[in-house]
Amino acid sequence: MDKKLKIGSREFTSRLFVGTGKYPTLDIMAKALEASGAEVITVAVRRAKINESESLFDYIDTNKYTILPNTAGCYSADEAIRVAHLARETGLSDMIKLEVLGDERTLLPDPIDTLKATKVLVNEGFTVLVYTSDDPIVAKKLEDAGATCVMPAGSPIGSGQGILNRNNIRIILESAKIPIIVDAGVGTASDVAMAMELGCEGVLLNTGIAHAKDPVKMAIAMKLACEAGRFAYLAGRIPKRLYAKASSPEKDF
Amino acid sequence: MRITLNGEIKECPAGTTIEKLLELYTIDKHRTAVELNAQIIPRKEHSSRIVKDTDVLEVVTFVGGG
């Protein structure tokens, strides 16, 4: 019914990418990931804890999920490049979710350093999925720089405000020749459906599931919304009209 | 001798390899990456590379994130 989502050399059936941060427990995280149907999950790179035996990977089957490391918490191109190198060195993935932030208060991306880091990492052979704002010009420049996938924010990270500027996402989609995945700001299922109905190739989210009262139920809702939005897009919606149009025949009473 | 491991001053015997150091401080050697004095040391060198006094090591792994 639908073609697979192609990211670099990999193909996925699920179009929902889910983060692994901020769940009440790792056990709930594992159940929510399972319920979401996600095939790609994001992780962050941090200092290993000394004398601690519990690992995120006690709860994640790396044969089942494609691991997408992020550069979250980096505020310059150089920092993000370092983290990408470290992530690749773990041997789990050559994909990187590139995230270079502008400041701690807004967590909005720094477009200049994001572009700079994209160029370097693409040259080094990384599969770069790049987080950016919903600015169509920046998105285009990132695509031109060789990003495999451009991931505009619907709204600020963790804000749950959904897609604030549908028109910008539409403009990005109009000219993009690579997958566009909405990343960040998703609050609930209808936000995911909206992104997919606009024609995005996928949605990446974390807090919307992890901080829901019931993360596992929300994971199911997000999965269904992603599928619903995708099929609505493929099916082609009716145009919006100002006036009514009867559904039943108007003659032969 | 003393090294700095993830920002903490730690002791280890002379001749300790990176691999042994990770064992000594119970850091899972899988899914980690190691920087020695700000240079990434490829995994295959962990069993042979010996740390020296005053070396600064950063060992990273994956944690939950979005």
C-alpha cells in the first residue's frame, strides 16, 4: 500500500522515529518503543558512568532497532563534529542526527554552525539527518550540502506546540528531493497526523510520548496518527470549499 | 599512577591498557568510545594502548535522548 521510507542505504516501514529520553523508567521506555512500532530510535552520547552496570542497551535490542545517535547538547559545529566522531566510534551506526543549538533557553538550532557541521560530516561519509528550524532557505542549503534527510522543527524542542507554521513546512516540501521529517515540538497524535498529511516522510518525537501520563498508550496513538496521516496524504484530500456540497443526490425525490 | 577519567582523578597501576582500565572501573566496553588526551582511540587499539600518568580519558556511551 505504501513504499518504504529510504534513508541513505536503509529502508523502513515505520515512519515514526522515537527518542529514548525522559521516560519514567527504562522498562516503560522499552514498552513504549515497542508499542510505537518505531524502527529507528534516537540516543544521546554522554560520559559513561563509572562503576555502573545498568545500560540503556539492557532494554534495547540493537538487532531490532536502527540506532540514530544525536548530537544534542552541542552549541557549536566543532562540538557536534566531535560527538559525531565518538558516536561512530562505538560501532553502532554511521548515521547521525545532527543538532547544533543556538542557546539553552530556546534550544533553537544555530543555522550557521549546523550548515558548517553538515558539510564536514557529509564529506567524512556520515549519513546526516539534520535538525533545523522550519526556515525553507536553510532547509534547502542543508539539502544542497549533502544532508540525507532534513528535519525541521514543528515548534521548539519539548514544547508540545505542534506544527506552528504549516506553510513553511509546505514550502520546504515543495522543493525538497530528500526526505523531510518533522522533528521536535509534537505534543499529541493530531500533530503527527498533520505533519504526515502535509507530505512529510516521517516524524521524530520523544517528549510527546515520554512525558504523556501513559507513554505506552500515547505511543500507540502516535503510531496510528502517523499511519493515518500518511494514508490521508497518499489518498489525496478533497479541496476545502467555502460552501456546502450535498453528499446525497439532489434530484429524483 | 593517576589519570583523569571522565573528569575524576583515578588511580591505576602502571602498564594498564585502556581495556583493563574500563574493566577496573566497571565501564561496559561495548558501545563506548574512548578519547585519550582529546584523540579518539580506535576500539581495536584498546587492548594494546597503555595509559600513562596524567593522561586524560573521556569514555562516552549512549544514553536516552531525543
